Amino acid sequence: MNVLGISALDTDSTVAIVSNGRVVAAVAEERLSRIKMHAGFPHQALDTVLNIAGMKPNDIDIITYPFYDWHIEASLMSSGYLIDFFKNIFCFNWKSFSALREAMEKEIKDNR
């Protein structure tokens, strides 16, 4: 089982992948954006952990979010993505955004 963990609600946005109970990749967005205590959605970290793990978005079985239930998290992450989009309009990663959106839509469909 491949689990993607995303922390995007506060400073130090981070992404990690756990595969079969073992952490295979974890990256803080600030290491890639070069912005200390980066706040906002960690789109570069998401791409990086997928590359490190040798996975594609469809290889992820579960996405985890800290703090709130997934409805609130999805809303906050979407807002964070929009904020990040306007801050980084010239280097925004649509591929990561599309993968996240598909995963959220699948979660909504599976929980109905």
C-alpha cells in the first residue's frame, strides 16, 4: 500500500510517501522553493517525492492530511493551491494540481 501524506496548512509545507510501512521519500517545499518556512501547497515537493519513489499519481492508494477531516482539508488545500498559483503564476505545476484534483474526486466518489 502506498500512502501519500501532505501537510499544507501551515508553514513548512511537506510531502511524504510511505510504501508498505516504510518511508520512501519526504521533502519540505522550502528546500525546493528556497523560501524559508514555505507556506502554501507543496507542489514541487509532491513532484519530487513521486520521482524519488518512482511512482505516478495513480500508484497512490491513500492520501492523508493532518489536522482536520478530509472535507475541510480539501477546501483548505484548494485555497492553498489558489494562493500558490497567484504567487507563482509563471512556474505553477498544473500536472500536480490535476493529480490532486483527481484524487479528491475519487475520494468524494468512494465516500458517497
